[in-house]
Amino acid sequence: MSDTNKEVVDLVWGRPSGGGVPVSLFRRWSQGFVFSEAERSALEQFEGGPCAVIAPVQAFLLKNVLFNTEGSNWKDISAALAAEELGFERFHSIIQKRTLRTVAELKEVVLSLYDTWKNRFGVLLFLYSVILTKGIENIKNEIEDTTEPLIDPVYGHGSQSLINLLVTGHAVSNVWDGDRECSGMKLRGIHQQASVGFLTLMESLRYCKVGAFLKSPKFPIWILGSETHLSVFFTKEMALVAPESPSEQARRVFQTFDPEDNGFIPDTLLEDVMKALDLVSEPDYVNLMKSKLDPEGLGIILLGQFLQEFFPDQDSVIPDSFPVYHYNGLKQSNHNEKVSYVEGTALVMGFEDPMVRTDDTPVKRCLQTKWPYIELLWTTERSPSLN
């Protein structure tokens, strides 16, 4: 194995003690980019693990098909599979590095290797190419803990650093906006708006907080993370990624002072909300607003009344309802074990709207970290699976 190959192996797989990388783990990652027969633009994932590469590639594939090509026939692209049986050591001893000097040259070679991407090692070859293009040292400088490999040596899941590398080009370990200081350590986050987004069920469980750069991407496509798997939620509705209207910004800021989503705040926080929104916030004016917004002296300010007072007649730019789609690459997670997009209708409502309560599913809980009042009506009998 060449020195470069060994460096890539250490970064991706760690330095396993004893017998090296388990055969079963390597086998799970040994698959190509293969399109579903049931859905010609949807990639199949054969076993758990490689979703950390397949889901981001699927998201960018959808971005290019939906928003960079003419016509509505976005589901109809073609493709297919196979290669000899190779073990971990043999595979890594025969792969070779190739240096290209221009983007045009790179595109030409990537297209010429189309059959290679489809064969049994396409996903790993793609991952290694991304790593070598970015530079091993550059990746090590971005990862918080360089002893943690990109692929979990026990469960085979891709790390957050790997997901971020493929989504944003930076292998940082966190999902918040910008960098943070913690006990003298610099913890690196996301530094600019991503093209496709990322939302995670972990946020609904209060384990983390995804920042606006991932939550509000340039295109309405989001990778959804569960505890163990990645899938993709998308729509053609560009209004979902339009800049916030003043009332939407006000709603978001108000909700940061209402972390329990009660729909109200204590009146003692009104001044802070008004300051955060650059509204007039002299004490006399704030007291006047308190008595106007809380005439019964209950000590609370309702979100609906606050918006009506300061942002009247400003409707959201988001339509009342629009078609949405969900992709899960695992066969066993799809109806009849055929990988295909599940179609549905989304309703994004405000707190003061009467609720159309649909079921409480992991997909919905994940999406509620961005749209607290989203409701989803799927065309299938069962809701799509996050796992």
C-alpha cells in the first residue's frame, strides 16, 4: 500500500487494532452508485453505512436535475452494476492516485469513469477522490478530533465531519454557524450558506442546534439525519429558500425567547425582543406596548398579537401548500422494497392558524426544527421512514 493510500485509509477507517477493518464493515461500504429501477434518478443503498456519501450525492444530483436543467421530466435519467471480489488489503493496494490540473480535465475524467462509479467500489473511490482533492492535511486541520475516523469503526456510520465535507466542502465537526470558544478551544462550525441543507432529528431531541447556513440553504433540498441514517427531503418550491420577510424574521426572533414553543413570552422579555428586532425600545414605549398587548395584565405577550401590532398585513412568502418529496435509499425502508420518491403535500402554518394535526412522525419532527408548524400529508398509506 502506498504512503498516500495508507494516509487515506487511516483518515477514513482509523487505525484498527488486531485484525484490521472488519470484513462485514468493508463489505457494507463496497457498493457503487446504482440507480433504482423503480425511480431512475434515485440512488440505491444496499446496506447501512454509506448513506453519508450517497445521501449528499443524491441531494446534489437532485439540485442539478431540478434547478439546472430545462423541462419537468426530472425523474427520468438513466443508469446500472458489478466487479470482482476484492478484500480490504487487496483493494487498497491496487488503487492509484491521478493528478489533474484543470476543472475541465477533471470533468472529462469523471465522465469517462462512469462505469467505475457504478461498480462495486464506486462509493469508496468517490470518497477517496474527494479526500485527495481537498487534501488530507486540510481535512485534518478542520476535524475537531483527528483520532476519530470519518467512518465509525464499530457501526460503520459516517461522521458529521464526513457529512459536512460532502455538503459544504469543509470537514468541520459541528453544525452551528461560525466558530465558538469553549474552555479556550476553538470549535469550528459552518461559515457560509450551503447549496443544500441539513436538518437532524437530534435537534428535536435537544442534542444539538443546526445553524441558519445549513437550515436555510440556497436550494429547497435538505438532507435529514436520524440517529443512524440519512435521507433527503426536497421540493421545487423556491419560496422556501427566499430571504425572510420582516414578519418571518420577527416570528423567528420571538421564538428564540420562547424555546418551549408556547406561543407567548413573559412581558419582561418584550424589551429584549424589540431590541433584537431594532424596534423602538425606550422604556416608556415598551411599557405602553405592554399594556396594549396585555390589557388584562396577565404578564404574557402572545406571538399573534405581537406580529399583528408591529407587522400587520405582512403575509409569509411561503405558499399555503406545496408538493414535497422524500427519498430514502435503503430498499427495506421503501414500500415493496423499491427505492422511489414518496410524494406528499406540505402545509406551513403560523401559530395562530387552526391546526390540521397530522401524525407525529420522525420525518415531521425533523422538519419542525425549521418549520415549527409544518404539517405533511403523504400520498402513501404509511409515512416515509427516516431510518
